[in-house]
Amino acid sequence: DFWGEAINTAAYLLNRCPTKRLQSKVPEEVWSGKKPQVTHLRIFGSLCFRHVPDEKRKKLEDKSEPMIIVGYHSAGSYRLYNPRTKKIVITRDVFIDENNSWNWGKQASHQGSTATTIPFTLEDNKDEEPQR
């Protein structure tokens, strides 16, 4: 349920939009005295990939993990939802793919995975003598 995140994001965006009541000025500009940056704004719910630092992963593990952008943080970072852990993460180090969104029909543990499963059977050869 992302209603809280959606409302916070809507308020964040409205504070960066001009309004007639303030003579076409932006509320953030009136409050802080400087024009806000809007180049970091992205589509709510977009698929994104958070970089996993070297110290938090093993050598052969993925360098990024798929997440969903659900908002902005005041320090210029993004609020991301991790569907695997079901937690919100705040980070700057992210690649956002605005052309794609999370596939909620798939299980979270397999989303974005590049691993391939190869079925095999293990035969038990107890009756045979060991080969030399």
C-alpha cells in the first residue's frame, strides 16, 4: 500500500509547481528564497536499479538490485521500495528506467533475475563397481 508515499510525493511536486495565488511563483521558491531544481523528477512507480556497494555484496553477486521509485528525499535522494524485503530505502546511487514498471504478477524473488535454472537428474549408481 503506497498511499502514504503517493501523498508525500504529490505534496513534494505541488510545492515545486507555480501557482496563481503566489503570482505564478513556486511555493518552494517563496518559502526558501531560491528556485527549486526539477531535473531530478521521475515517474512515480518506475522500475529502477539501486547500486549495491562493494562492501555489501560478494564478488559474484549482482552490482544492482531492482526497486521501485516511490518518492523523493529532502537531501536530493530518492525513496525506493524494495519488493523483496518490502522496505523503503533512501539513496542517490540509482538508475531509473522510466519506460518500465515493476511486474506485480511475478514473484518478487524472481523479478529482474538473470539466472537460468537447468533441470537435471542425478542417477544413483550404487550397484556398479567403482571405475579405476
